[in-house]
Amino acid sequence: MSQVTDALLGPSVTDRIHQTWLPDGSRTLLQWPSRKEPYGPATRRRLWRTRGIYAAVAIVGGACVLMGASPRLHAFGIGLLFPGAGMFYPVGGIGTVLLNLVWFVVVLAVFLLSLLIWFATANVFAPIGVWLVAAGLSALRAPEAGNDWFAVVPLAGLLAFSVAHEIWARRSFAKAEEETRIRNDEVADMVMPARLSFVPKEPFVGAELTDDELSLLRYPLELSLQPVESFWGFDRMDQFRDAATRYQANFTGYLLALVNYSRMPAFHGYLAQAQRNLINKCLLPPMWDYWRAENRWGNLRWSGDPVLRDNIMLSGWFGMHVGLYESVTGDMRYSRPGGLTFHWNDKTSYVHDLGTINRAVHDNYHRYDLGFFPCEPNWIYPVCNSSGMMSMILHDRLHGTTYSSELSETYRFAHEHEFVAPDGTPVGLKSTRLGWNVTVPDALKKLSAGGAASSSLAARDSSGTGQSSLFLPFHTAIFPDIAERDIVGGSYAATRDAVMGGALHLHAMSAAGPRSGGPAYLGLLGYATEYGDTAYADVLKEAFWSDPKSHLVRENGVSYLDWVSPEDPIDPAPKHRDSVAPVMAMDVLLTGFFGRHGAGYDLINRGNPVAWDEGPLLEDVPYPDVLVARAVTDGQALDVVLRQGAEPGRFTVALSRLRPGCGYRVIGGIEPALVADEQGCAQIQVDVDGRRALRVEPSSTGL
């Protein structure tokens, strides 16, 4: 691995931030952009295309009514104008009218269910099929001439809806632009510290983990160190949506890479093994076999290859996962040809490696003028596209490609313009085929602000996109200037002032209980830690440790929030296991305990300094008897803090990357010196009873 460099996207991040420097060295926040239209240009094109498609369908339906000789054809044509509209074609008394109404309500309910299925599984046949089947049923119910005039009703209704929606969009856009102007005036008066927001001066190793923090780390380690084929503790309730097991594995991998980089870059051992286990688990068919069906009913393509097309929820998230592992360990096994092969059966395999995955991500970005590409057929999630961009940044830095820099400006434009609703709120979901937006609900905005549902401060979100608040700490790696604007210029500063001033009591934010996410204020901790706001982070941590409603359980040295209690995932008998993807939720909430200032930015963009990659390495310790709380090297010496994980005792630990045949002085071990073998390896014994500091440094004689 090379010298520390910043794999910057497009114009230098520091250049962008320097645009906001003041004469005294402090800074102002980046301004939110002003837009000319409620929708971005690519979104507008899709909306007009959708209108054109509907107009064509309406023309066909109208032609059936105006030119068809058969009453059944008339009813079918009316049914094409709106799902279930043809059910009103038959004429008769009050009984017929009521029956028509019942049929319409049933069809409408089934159609809404089909939209939910389309949203949940990308099955494009569901809404189209229901619409056509309903039109066919309308024809079957119309042996005699009926209400041709009813064709006007759905057309008039849709026209009225379109006009009302356009008026709403324009008014909302004007209001959002005014709010943007006001917000920009507010942030213009906010003076930021001289440091580069989420960008530290250089990578560094944070403080050692405490016993309490190590106990929190034990839960993801226990999940990860089980046999690769085992899914104990993981949810298997759904593979299409947020609760998918692959997300839990990926987020656990992100967490382990973060703590490896932030606190113990000079340690591999069980931490690297846990990351490899998760990567290998993601290659098992139960983690990706959903794509065979989804690609067929969503893209009308037969291939079961989960990487090549419209699947950033696997390719981007998994590519980032593997890239983080490569970056922290220097292990490039997954970049060798076939290093990430998805085996379906003895006859079918999809051969990939980290390079082919990132090339597929890059090519998919190029295919879409929206700047982002789908997580699954049709549906684009901005938060998933963050993982895809970070995967490419990692790959560019590690392997010399230029994927992220090629796409940086279109990605930035999409972030600021295409994925912002007319009312200025972030778009959480967009239909690439229709151009429809699904905005981030207020509840999610409050969760991203720390879950202070009872506080008006938490609802004060940015009038720009606010996407940065959905993927901490890593999102800061893409555009730290935008992240600082969206987070600090959004609800962060006001909520921080309320917490630090005593106006907002953190324990009250746990009142909702674990079923809605546990101690919600932990969502604030990730911001504070990544931003380097240690005073605020300490207050949040102390609130958690002293919170009687934290739902923290500690068993045999392993701590977890009790709505992720480990049990048989096939038969989740305990009633408390009813939240969505609890493993992923806990990973997200706990990142603030394991990072440090700028860890997300450094881990993605900078990687390891040369000293970290070349200096002595703590290769292995016996887990769980011995836990590593910190491990760092300056290129010559190794400093380690070990803590007791089970019973105290004398244990053998392995070292590597020593200078072959050279002597080292050992401080804190049983023997005061060692000599490295021809491979630069050695073993030493240490007594671990509570906390044990260990230092290995070259001896003055070298022998």
C-alpha cells in the first residue's frame, strides 16, 4: 500500500472548503444551492415520459370506447383509463351501483397492494398485471351497453390531480427556495473552527477502548467469528428490503473495519478473521439468491448474476465492505481473479473480484442520467448510492483506477438537484422509470437528528438534501463540505446547544423503548465523534452508560441492546424480536463508540500511513481470553493494550512484520527480549489480569 493520499472527488475537497475561509483562519459553512426548477432535468424528462405513456394508454382506452362496437370492449377501454374504472360500466338499479362500487373498491385495494409489492420486491408485473386483469374483468361484467360517459370521470380526475400537483410543486418549490435563502443567511453568520470539518490534519489512532466499549464490540465479533455457513443471531425475515441479512453482514463489517482503523491498526488476528468471515458469508447463496427472481420480474432479464446490473444494494454495499477490509489489512486476496465468486451450484457460478464489482458499479452509474443508479430494478435509494461511491473511492486509492473522479461532478449534481423534492426535503427513494419521488418522512428525519421526537429542534432539517445524515460516519468521506453543511447547519447545532444547556434531556429520548430503536440519542453520537466534538460525545456516552432505559444487557462479557438478544434466528421465539434489521440498527447506533474524529473520511480517502503498513504487527491473540483495546506502530516499535476477556492468566501472543533475525526489547511481557525468525515473526508470553500494556521495540544492539 502506498503513502497516505487523499483520493479526492473532482475539485479538491480542501479547495472547496478553502472557498469558505475567513481572513482570521476560521470558516463559514458551504451554502445550500439554489435551483431553477422543482425537479432536476433528468427527473423532469422521466415525469414527462410517464405522462406520455399514460396519454398513449388513455388514447387506446378512448379508442376502445369511441370506436369499439362491443360493450365489452367499451368496458375494457374505460378500465384502461384507471384501475377498476371499468367496473362502473354496467348500468342498473341501486343494487348494480352498489355492486359496481364494491368491485371498484376491491380492485383499488388490490392495486394498492400491487404497488406495495412493486416497491418491496421490484416486481413490475404486479401493478401492470392487476390493472390489465381488472380491465379484463370489467369486460366480462359488461355483456350489454352501459355507461360510456363514465370514461370522462377518471380522465377528469387525473387531469385535476395533475393540475393540483403542479400547483403544489410550484408553491412548495417557491417556499423551499425562500427557506433556503433564510437558511443560507443563518449559516453565513455561523463561524466554524479553522480545522477542515470532518477532515483531520492526518490519520491518527484514537484512545484505547474501555472495558465497557470492548464488551459492546464483543457482540458483532461473536456474530462474525461463528462458522461462515452459520447464521446464528442474524435476521432471515426478508431478503428484499431493509431487513435483508446482507445489510446486517455488511454493516457489521463496516463497524469492525472502523474500529480496526481507528483504534488498533497494528492488529489483525481475530478482528481480521471476523471481517473475512463476513465477506465469505456474503458469497453464500442465501445472501444473494433473491436477485434471480428480482432481476427476472423487475428487469425482464434471466441472469442470476447479482453484480452486473441495477443492484447497488449488493454491489455497492459489498464492494465497500471488501474495500474497507483491504484498506485496513493490506490483504488483497479478494482482488485476485475469481476472489469473489458467487457459487449457485456445481454448474453455475458468477466469477467476480473486487475489480469487476467496482467496474460494474462504475458502468451502472454511467448508464443513468440521474447521477445515481437503482438498488433494485426501478428504485433508486440515495443512501445506497453512497456505498457505491465510497466503494469506488476505495478502489481508486488501492488499485489506481479513476472511477470516482470521473463521476464526481454528476454525483454531486444528483445529490444537490435530482434527489431533492419540490419542498426541499431529501428524496429517500425515486422511481427511475416514472420519475416519482418518495421523500424522507419526518420520523426518519427526526431519527437522523437523534430521535428526539418530542423536540422541535430535531425536526429542523436542512432545506437542501440532508442525505449526509443518513449514512454516518462514512458519508462524510464523499463530500465533507456538504456533510458539514447538512449536519451542522441542520439540526445538529441547535440540538447540541439544547443538550449541553440542559434544555433537552437525553434519557427522555429512550422513552419509546427498544422496539423503536433503543436509546435514540445514540444517533447523535456518530455525528459528534466523526466531527471531533469530544465534549458533546462524552456527554452522550455518559448519558448512555447511566440511562436506566438503555436496555443494555451484559452476559458473559458480551453487551448488547436487548432487542437484538441472540437466539435461534430460525425460530425467534422471544416476543421482543420485532424490530427491522436489529443487527444493522445496533451497528449504526454504536459506531460513535468506536470511531474518532474524521475516521470515516480517513478510512475511505487516506487509508493507512506507511508506518502502519510496515511496522510491527500484533498478529494474533487468543480470543476471547485476551481482548485488544489498542494497537499502534510508528514503523519501528509496537504499542499494545490488552485487556482480560475471561479468566486471568498467562497467554501466548503472536507478532509479525518484525525485522528478520533482529532483536527486540519487550516491555510488559514475561521475557524481556526476543529475536525475530527468518519470516519476521515471533511469539511472546504475557500475563493478562485486567489491563496489560505491552511495548516491543528494536533493541539497541539489534540482536
